[in-house]
Amino acid sequence: MTDRPIDPDVDLHVPAQRAELHWPVLAVIAAGGALGALARHGVQTALPAAPGGFPWATFLVNVSGCLLIGVLMVVITEVRTAHRLVRPFLGVGVLGGYTTFSTYVVDTQRTVAAGAPATALVYLGATLAAALLAVAAGVRLTRRVAGVRAR
């Protein structure tokens, strides 16, 4: 028994599960990814980081994206049955395109290079802790609102 929602991955060694990887799935992932990346770009444009400053835009994007991932996974695995393209579109596409842990690493490198290693270290730890807490908060709050008990 777990208090985390279960999201079964596709096992490509199982022929019946390979059908999940076809054009409609790839198309919704691509469309969702474009939307998520545009949303992230909007946040990054609105909150530019000064060299050596705390990268607030990336921090907020990653934490809010993790919160939404927690919400989404409870909704589609415990609250209601979702269309088979909802998880690829919203989870992999939109939220995958929105969150940016690769930029998290680049921001850390740039902050160190700008002569602010302490800021970079705080950013590294704060992002990791806040992202994990955000997922847990999203799961717990959604379950509470939906009246769902942990499995």
C-alpha cells in the first residue's frame, strides 16, 4: 500500500503496451510541450535573473509545475478515469515542457560563474526541496479536496 499515486510506465518488452506509442500520442505530447514551453518562456521573460542573482523564474516554474504534476496524477489515477491521451498531453507534454530542470542546472552553473557560489548552492537545495514538497502538497491537497483516501 502506498500513499503515492501510481503511474504505470510503458514496458516496450510487452507487445500489448507498444500500441501506446503511436502518432496520436506523439502529437499530443508535441502540442502539449509547445504550450508548456510557451508558458515557461512567459514566466522567464517576466522575471529575468540578474547575473549571480537567484533565478526566481526557473525556481517558480519548477515548483509550480511539480505542484501541478501532483494534482494531475491524483486526478487521473484516483479521482476519475481520464482519456488515454490526457496524461501524455498534460503530464508529459504541457508540464514536461513547462518544467525545466535542465535550465535549473544551467542557472546553477551561470550563478557560480558569476561569482555567487553561495547563491547557487541555496538555489540547488531550495529547488530540490521545494519541488519535492510541491508534489507531495499537490497530491495531499487534491486528495483532500476530492475526498480520496491514500491507497
